[in-house]
Amino acid sequence: MSEEVLVNVEHLLKTYGPLRAVDDLSFQVRRGEVVGLLGVNGAGKSTLMKVLTCYLVADGGTASVCGKSIDDDPVAVRRHIGYLPENAPLYTEMLVRDFLRFVASIRGLKGAKQKERIDWAVKACGLEPKYMATIRTLSRGYRQRVGIAQAVLHDPDLLILDEPTSGLDPIQIIEIRRLIMEIGRTKTVFFSTHIMQEVEAVCSRALIVAKGRLVADGSPTDLRARAAEKGRLVARLRGVHGGDVEPALKEMEGLDRFEVRARPDRGFTECELHVAANGHQPRVERVNQAGERFFALAKAKGWTVLELHSEGVSLEDAFLKASGIKPAETPAAAPDETPAAPAPQGGNA
């Protein structure tokens, strides 16, 4: 992967009255990366993308795409970007063919070059079966494909997608993810989502934002590793009452905390053991030692152990930790990130 910096964001700020939708954000995206922007609803994802695409003007800081400033040369920035908002800006009365020709002409593509790029986009996005269909007759999945096709027509350096799988059924989600991965082989892709599996499946890197601020940055593997300060063991015991287990676990060395749940419907009692941190001792060693202690305790107490396994930290765990959300919490529904605005015309970035 080239080390060329494609996107450079420095102390970016966007406010709506007292609300800081984007709050002092700084990061870089290098050529060839597929970057997922993670955050709960209202975290600032869509606002950030609208600022980067010059749809909105920042209130502070700056950003550049391919060396072009969003403040000084927004038209040049748009030439380097392909953009698909969350709701694809399509003219539903048009045929797919005519819509793509219209967008290509806006992008300055003519003659043989226009045909070449439309043919490539139609094939890349799997639109051959619907090329002569009216857009209003298409499923949401195919509309998203048309939206991505219009975004890549002019061969942009950067593709920005705002929640491209939102509202799709499971099959459509898989198809759009495959399409993003395929496009990501030759393009830099920056897309927002709140679906952890999407980042795991598609991204080489993830940025996590919360309340407009960048709270974590790294590959999915790196983010999980950073969140794994403590290990976790899950044990299932048969014929044991939870009230008998808890006093014994309180005396067990090496635990930070534990939870005991009776599962009479499943015929066992489940224990979730959170292993305490211990200086620089590797997590794997601490978890293994805790497992040995638990087996010794179970043998001494005469418990029947049906299962004992360690659980790693998932990307969801890392996301919740970075965002400051406790697992039991459900984030309150946030208002729309941006005020109502006219829909962008004809697929313009």
C-alpha cells in the first residue's frame, strides 16, 4: 500500500448552535485504505462526510483531499471524490442507462470515454440485468448499486459512502459488502457504519467517533487488542445453585469481578469470570491461571463443570469501551445530525 496521504483532516469543527457535531477531529487516510467510520446515531459521522465532500462548510479547522483544500478549492476536491449519501440521490423516473449518462455528462465525460466508464461501472456494480430498467422499479439494493455506480463513474481517488447498507435485507447487505471490497482493491474507500460485522468483513482500519470526537483509530485487530486489558472466562456448572457458587468465587484469587446466572431452562448455572489485570503479565497467562484455579475450586467443591472457555474481546466490546458506553446501556435515540437541506442534484459530490 502506498504511503501517500490522500485525506488530511486537522482540528475540524462543525457546530449547530450549541451542538458540536464534529469536535476537533484530526486524522489522515492513506491511498489504498478501506476505512470504516464507526459511531452511534448522532456521533457526527454524516456531518464529517458532508464537510469532506464540501456539502457543508466547516466552522473551524481544515481538511484536504489529494492536496486540495476544502476551504480554498472545493471544486477540485469534488473532482477527486465519489460520494454516496445515506439516501441515494437518484432521479427515479429515469432509466438506469439515462441516469448514468446524465451523471457522466455532468462529470465532463464525453464520447468514447463516457461509454468506457459507464460500461465499467455497470459491470463493476452488477447492473447489467437492470441497465434498461426505470429506477423507481428497482429494489433498495439495486438502487444502492446505482448510487455507487454514479459515485465511481469519473474514476475518483476517494470513494465516500454514508451507511451504504442501511435498510437492506441480509442478502443485499452481503452483495453490497462484496461490491465495496471489490472496489476497495483499486480505490481508497471511506464509509460510515454502526455495524461491527461490516468493519470486520471489509475494513483495513476503523475510526471510532463519539460526540463528534475521535476516540479510537486502528485496525479491527488493534482495537480489540487495546480493549483487552482483562480476560474473561465463562463456566457452566450442572446441579449447582448460584447461591452456593458466589461465596466461593469471592474467595478466588485473581478475579476483578464475576457474575453468576441461573439457567434452569438450560439445566446449568453460568459463571462469567473477569480476570484482574496484573502488571505486565500477558492476558493469556492470567486467563490460563484463572482457569486452573477455577477447576481446582470446582474439584474441591464437587461441582460438575460442563464447560469452561475463554472469551476474547470483540470489536463490539472495543467500540463500547472507546465510546464510553456500558454494555447494559442502550444509547438514546439521537436527533438527526444535520438540519434539513436540499437533496444534492444528479449525483454531484
